[in-house]
Amino acid sequence: MSTKFNTLSLSSDMTDNLDRIGYTDMTPVQSETLPLILDGKDVIAQAKTGSGKTAAFGIGLLHKLKVKKFRVQALVLCPTRELADQVAKELRVIAKFAHNIKILTLCGGAAFGPQLGSLEHGAHIIVGTPGRILKHLGKETLSLENLETLVLDEADRMLDMGFIEEIDKVLEYAPRTRQTLLFSATYTNEITFISNRIQRDPVSVKTTSTEVQNKIQEIFYESKNKTDTLIKVFSTFKPENIIVFTNTKIAAKDLAESLSKNKIDALAIHGDLEQYERNDVLVQFANKSCPVLIATDVAARGLDIKELSMVVNLDLPHTLETYTHRIGRTGRAGAEGIAITLYDTYETENAMEYRADNRSFEDADALSKSNTFEMKPKNVTLVIEGGKKDKLRAGDLLGALTAEGGLAGSAIGKIDIYDRQAYVAIQREFIDKAKKQLSNGKIKNKKFSVWVL
Ligand code: ADP
Ligand code: MG
């Protein structure tokens, strides 16, 4: 497959401009998706950050733009304002091949009035966040009647942030015959789910296989005192987030307690938890408010945590299949993962069955622990007593938190919205400020109680 842009059916104005901005060769995601995109296909593309996804869909949508027809022909949905700004900037550079292509960003957190003014002047391409786009559609200040291309950029992040309903509603305003492109850094079940709903016979492209393979380092340690060895493992490898598997729920509870006594923030999930308790734990682990999750196999079923740096088997799993399944949760998306297995002296014989070239058996005495070692989470979770039933959206919470005098967007992590509650991850040092900001202010003109989980 050639990697030169001029082998595609692009106009010479387009390729000349690409040349001028220094884009001579296509990146892998571009060479794999552009022929399909130019052919009018719906495409679902997964490629890691920095791989050139913006130009992939950007060249595609600009290629078929009818510049003389001054109507919105392409819409790019992004999870945040920062990303929308970046995308718009890149599109403007690529759009230099022609005169007068109007690209407009519409994001929450910005004043509504000026956006109305810009919309009245018309645009070819809109880039924005789902909530604000929806608002304009509802007020009929934006029409998608002439839409030809819809792009979901960083679709995985938009789903993480709970934008699915907004996206669904935006789609109600879009024509059925359109090209829909879905770009994402990760490929999850949710991505497949949304693709099924909004795309037609999509062609799926994954470039990770031509990039780095997942790598899992597998190490076994004999240990008579598992808690102690585990803490040394954490202290030596300094993983960011860990799932520890235990064979029983009693072991899970006990370990959570003893780790906490050793200044390591840990939460356990097991069959005895109520659904809401389980949810509280999973939300905190996924949004980086707790570095260690302890789970039994049954309790961990259906967990989809991305970018897990370490998996630990506190005891030998009962079968090799369980082992493979457990450790497969780390090292995803090309990142390096570590799988640690501890076994008691009396389990040595069973442990030897795991011997293989790619696994090493090491001496736990080589692990070290500093006396001041502790594991505190990056974030703390704020709970808001309001959710979907109150029509709260991620954008509303972001808006309220960052409103004047409030937090910087970078201090805010994952947002999860359920029917009656919302969870927002806040960087630990800003939690008091965040709580104050929400308790003193209003969200969508309403007061909600707020507390720290
Ligand atoms: P992604 O969305 O996949 O994370 P971006 O679209 O932001 O990545 O692109 C990353 C960088 O690569 C940007 O600075 C962009 O200008 C540059 N880039 C994209 N395509 C090309 C290309 N074909 N040749 C050179 N640079 C490129
Ligand atoms: Mg991108």
C-alpha cells in the first residue's frame, strides 16, 4: 500500500496544500482509512493518540465539501472544548487548499450569544461538544438538513464522559443518508454498541496491530506473608492502578483491611456488596480515586477497566484458563503491563506447572520497600445528588465546576452520570475548592447536595 497522499483521488489543490504543510506521507491510520472514507464508506477506526486521526477524517470530509454551497455539511463531535479547538485548528490548516471554507466551533463553557452571531453568518463545518450542539439544534439556530458527514472523534472518551444520550439526540436531527466516521483510541464493547446504532455497514480499521503489541511481564514469587510481599511489589514496581485477584471473598475483605492499615488505599468488590456499593467502588477505581481494587473472579466479571498497569494473583488461580483471563486485563492498548503471582511454599508444586519461557520465578527477597511507602489516589470522587432524571449532563457539571473562580478543566477527571447520582473525579488537591464551588453555586439553576465519597 502506497503511503503518498498523491496516490489517492484527491484534487491537486488538496495535495499541493498537504505538501506545503509538510504532509507528504500518510500515517498508517490515514493510509488505511482514507481510501475507504473517500469511497463514501462508514468507517470505525481505532488508532493510538498522535497517529494523525484528525487529518484522516479531515481530508475525507473536506474532499467532498461543496464550498459554494454555504450550508453545514460536516459535523465533528468531540468530548471537550480543548479537543474541539485542536480539531478545528487542524481542519483550518488542511482547508487552506480552497478559499472561504468556514469552520465554526460550538462548545459548552463558551458564551451562547456570539455563537448565535457566527451561526447566522453561516458555516460549512461545525466542530463542537455534544451538549452545546444539541442546544443549538433545539433552538433551531443550527440545522443539519444538509449534513453529509458526521464524525465522532475520541468516541471512547465521549462515552466515558456519559455523552451517549446527547449523541443519540443530536442524531435525531441528522439526515439518514450520511457518512458516519467513528474515531477512537481504544476499542471497547461500548464502541461496537454505538457503531451499530449510528453507522451503516461500517468497515473497521485497527492500526494497533501494526504498532506495538501488548506486552505483559509475568513474574512469580514464593511468599509466606502475602500482604508483606504484595506491599513490596507495589513499592518496587510503583504501578499506577492494580487489580488484585483473590480466590475467596473473605481473602478479598481481609486484604483490603490490611492494605489500608499500611497506608495503601484499597477497595474490595465481592458478592456481599449491594449493587450501589459495588458501583461506588468501581467508579472510584475507574476514575483514579483508588489505586488498588481487590476482586474475586466472579465479582470482576464484566469489568472493563482500561490501561491497567498491574494484575496480581494473591494466590495461584485454580486453572491456567483463569490465570490467562485475569492477566489479560493488563497491558492493553500497547502499554506494558505487569502480572504478578504469589504462591505459598506449600503451593510450590502447583506453581511449577506455570513454568514457561515468558514467565520468570524470582526471589521475593530482592523486592524492597521504603519505610515511607504509601499509595494515595490521584483523584477524589465528588458525588452529586442528581443525575439523568434531573437532566444533568457532563457538560453541566463541567460548566458549574469551571465557572468563574472555579477549577481549571485539567483538575477534573472522569464524569459518570447515573439516574439519580453523578460522580466527578477531582484532583485531590482541589477537592475542597470543587466541593465549595458546587455547594455554593447552582447547577442548571438548581441546588444539589454534594459530598465526597
Ligand atoms: P490523533 O488525533 O490521532 O491523536 P492528531 O490528528 O492530533 O493525532 O495528529 C498528531 C500530529 O501529527 C499533529 O501534529 C498533526 O499535525 C500531525 N500529522 C498528522 N498527519 C500527518 C502527516 N501525514 N504527516 C505529518 N504530520 C502529520
Ligand atoms: Mg485526535
